[in-house]
Amino acid sequence: MATPLVPSDLLQVVLVADPQISPDGSAVYYRRAWFDREADEIRGAIRRIDRDGAERAFTRGTNDRLPRVAPDGASLAFVADRDGKTSLYVLRLDGGEAHAVGEPYPKITALAWSPDSKQIAFVATAEHDAATAAIFHDEKTGARHIRMLPFKSDADGLLDGRRKHLFVADVAAGTVRQVTSGDFDAGPPTWSPDGKTLAFAARIGLPEDATALSDLWVLDLASGARTALTHGTGPVGTPVYSHDGREIAFVGHHHGDDAGGRFDSELLVIAADGGPTRSLSAGLGRTVGDALAGDLRSGASASPAWSADDREIFVQVCDDGSTSVRAFARDGSGTRVVAGGERHVFGFALADDGTLALAFSTLVVPNEIALIEPYGGERTLTDCNPWLAEKTVVTPKRYRPRADDGTVLDAWLVAPANPRESKPPLVLEVHGGPHGAYGHTFFLEFQILAAQGIAVAYGNPRGSQSYGHAYANAILGDWGGIDAADVLRILDGALEQGRFDTARIGLAGGSYGGFMTSWLLGHSDRFAAGVSMRAVNDFVSEAGASDLGWFLERQLVTKYADDAGRKLFEGSPMRAAHAIDAPLLVEHSERDFRCPIDQGEQLFTILRRMGKTQTEFVRFAETGHELSRGGKPRSRILRLRAIAQWFVRHLKPAGGEPVPDEAGALFRPLPGEAPLDAD
């Protein structure tokens, strides 16, 4: 008999990522990750799976990543941590041991083989350059002298002045040389077919507060000369040369300093020696890349891939709650879906013969690796999580409610598999961004709530990605307006799908979803309890303390300098905190630099000081904004327990065990859940 999913089941989940395919399409290499309970870490190694499904471990480390097959098919390059140091490794595919190339680096983030398979270009943290660095870090005390914005990043923490630059390794000689320098970070490189130049994206000579702007640069390896191909008109990234060397494909747009999702990212092409860009995807009206949100991985988009004959370019496209792979004709004549369906394709790679390897998730499948033959036939190569067959996993039901003005919205409902009452409680979940999107991907948190007898509704109000620019841009300057109305319509639509107790409706969300939770609890009496996670609650402090605070100003169409922050102050959820009467759980992480922890602390403190003692706070150490997707395993489990226990306590699903009114109760195992070692 199937058993309910519980938070500690996270430790059983096996994750796949970054599929890479050999040039002849004979084998796929990918990163396979698992949760190490004892070490409280996520571990990962590289595996190989052949076309016939034969699979074996290919590396044996605990944090091996970025597998890249050489163009000649003879070697695999990858990044690994050994003895606490990060190095570039190369392993012959016909046997032997992996060997390190060059010295270790604090971080290596991207790599690319040269066309002749003799060199590898990679991005790594360079030595501190006092002549150009705008930050100095005294390592003995931690003191910093800062002369730049931004000075911190949720991904990298407090910055220390060191930059990520391009290096080129000679594989046979084992030597490495740094080929870029200066006060900028270089993006992932691509080689020209003749091996003489590298193209990459970087912010060089742009205003320091225009953090979304970047340009496409070409580096001549012989002379070291850099040439800009674009000129600060928008964000650009993931460039890839055509095989004939005439053009470079990349992803970006020309709508200025805004990379948050208001504008659709486009598949752009530019001549290798510069000139005007042309968009191959603008007519589609959908964003290129992956914008779907889940709780098993952080989002990342694959680079474009040219077909062997250069007639098509393959990219991910986010469309109506799904992420597919499309091929765009180089001449702009059209596009076709290569890997579609109601699913989340979060990684892919293309072989010379047209075989496509992809990593995907569905509403009920956390992830798998599949292969699509040149003729279109598809088969799944992996079975990563067979243990789920013994668990109750509910297939969410899609529904399409209409907004007040008739706009068609998109939403899903997860109903309890074995309802213990005729009208169960329901929780409405709101995604972050605001330009993220829910969709056809697995969500552990929602399944866990459904297992407790609580239905879950979630959807994409206006502001969400994957429905075109007008849909995403509709909330510009109007947070808490049209978006809040859409969220409530998604709730109404869920209530029309079945019988639910309208007196027991909960509300939850993270980041922008946390904003919406705090906002609606202060402006609506429809909710019996809420969980506001890593939220934006005070716009004034967010604009100054976040690593990307100016993004908020652009979203709200204001600047602190315009009115001394008045509009920011008046539009904040904190202004309506006095009206929050529903029990509220505030969740935040201490090293969150995207929405700093004072956002949660302020709301919790003010509510408690007003006598609202049904406000509680769970905070997590040593983790950032990505806690729910990439934090320490134990913290992620405790977070899932706290959400479930909070709603069990206040929404009282039938059969739920009472949750004690005492500190620590929210972290206790759910009924039927085995304790963790420290419980």
C-alpha cells in the first residue's frame, strides 16, 4: 500500500542535471546528485548512459560537475572538488584515471573545449588585482573597503574584489594561462571554429547600477585584444559560434537594464565581426530559456545549440507553464518543437547527428534523462526514483480561470488522494519573481501538504513568465493591484473545482510570493492562516539592503531619490501589518542577500509588539535565498515540516494530529515520518 510523502523523503530523491551528449550520439553524460544525510550535504558525480540504456558511474567524487565531451569524442572534461580544492579534470573515454589540468581555483563556473580538442577555455576566480579591484578584503579580520555596487550577491555572498575571468588550458602540456583581466566578470566562453577567438558576455564600462546590462565581447587569443559586438542595449548571455564561424547566437533582448522577466528573452544572432542583431524568436511571443519554479533545483538555462549544418538553432522556450526545446531556422523562416509536451525540460544537448539528450520533469516525476532520435522517436533512459512507486503522488489538475477583465489565467490543483472529509481545507501558493512561473514540474512541498489532507492550489497570475510580454508586464508599477486580484481569481477557480471549506483557506509563498502573502493577509479576510517566506515586506529597506534592490525600484516605477522613498513606503505590505489578524508564520534565512532577513524580522517583531501572538518565526542559518531549492538537506526538511505543521495546526485537516503550542513543535516529524538522527 502506498504511503504519504513526508519531508524527510527529500533524502531519497535522486537528481539529474546538465546532460551532455557525445558528438556521435552514442552516450549521454550527466550529473547525478543525492542527499548525504550524515554530512548534511548534496553530493554529485558524473554518470554515463548509452543509447541502449546501459549505465555506469563515470566519476567517483562527491561534487563532480560540468561534464563536457571533447569534439573528437576522446575525452571528458569536468570540474571536481578534491581535498577541499576545485580543479579542472580531464578523463580519457577509452579508460584510465582522471588527471587535473593546472592549479586549483576557488571556483570554476564554466568550461568549453577548443574545436581541435587540444585546449579548454574555462571561467574561474582570478587572483585579486589591486590595481583594478573596487573592493579590498582583509582576510584576517573580514574587514572590507568597498568602492562599487553591487558589493554582495545571494549566490556568492559578500564580494571580495576578486573577479571571474577566462583561462585557457593546454591539455597535453597541463599548462594554464589567464586571457582576460580587469574589474569585470567574464561569462561562459565559446570558441570560434578556427580556435583563434573566444566570445563571451561581460559588463565592461557600463554604469555600476545598470546591473542587468551586459555586452557580447570577442577576444583575440593571439593579441589579447577585446572587441565589443553589442553596446549596452540590454542583457546578453550564452553565446555560441556557428560551425561556419560567420555568426554568433546568444540569448538576450534590447529593452535596456531589465533582466527580471518583464521582457521576453530572445534568440538573437549577430555577425561574428559585429553589426546589427536579428531576433529569431520575437515573433513567437514567448521567452527563450527556462522560467519555471520548483523546489528540487535552482533554475538555469542551457546554451543555444547549432545544428551540424548550421540551418537551425536549438533553445529552450518557456510557453504556457511548460519548458520545451524548439529549433529556430537560421534564416528566420520558422520554428518547430523538438521536445514538447506538458513537462519541464530543464537541460538539453545536441549531437552532430541530430540526436537530442534532455533532462526533464513532469507534475509527478522529479526528473529523468531522455533521448530523442533524429527521426523524432523518444525514450526515457533513466529511472532515478523508483521508490516513488511506493508513495502516494497526486497528479495536479489544470484549470484556467478568467480574471475580472476576461484574461485567461493558468492554475493547478492538488487534491488529497484519500480525502478524510467531504470539504477539506485548501492552501493557495504564490510563486516568486514576480516573473517566475509555476508549471508542469514536480513540487515536493505541494505533495506533502496534500498528503496531510490539505488541498493545494497554485497558478500564474499576471506578471508570470511563459505567456508573453504583455502578460508579464501587466503588473508594472502595480504590485498588490492587478496581480492580487488575479491571485484571488485563481483561488476562486480552485474552489469551483470541488468542495472545500472556505473557512479553512491558507496562503503561502516565497520571495515575491512572500510579498503577496503578507500583502493579502493585510488586505483580505479570506485566509485562516499564512506562511510568508523570504518575503519583501518593506520596500524602503529592500531597495537599499538587497543585492538587487534597484530591480524593485524599476518594478514599482519609482526611485528613492524621486520622493525620499514615499512611494516605496506607502506600497509596502508593512503598512498594513496592523490589519493582519490571521495566524502568520514568518520564514527567512540569515544569509539571504536577495531579500535580507530584516524583511522577516520587521514583520515578526511589529506583529508581536501589537499583541498578535499567533505570529511565529522560523529562521535558518548558513543558507541564502535559495534555501527551498539548494539549502542544506536538514534545513530543507525542517522548513517543509514547519510549513506542514503550521497549516495542520491552524487549518485542522481531519485526522491530523494536534501540533503542540510550544517552541520546536513545528520542526517535529509528521505522523508516520521517521525521525532524523538529531530529532
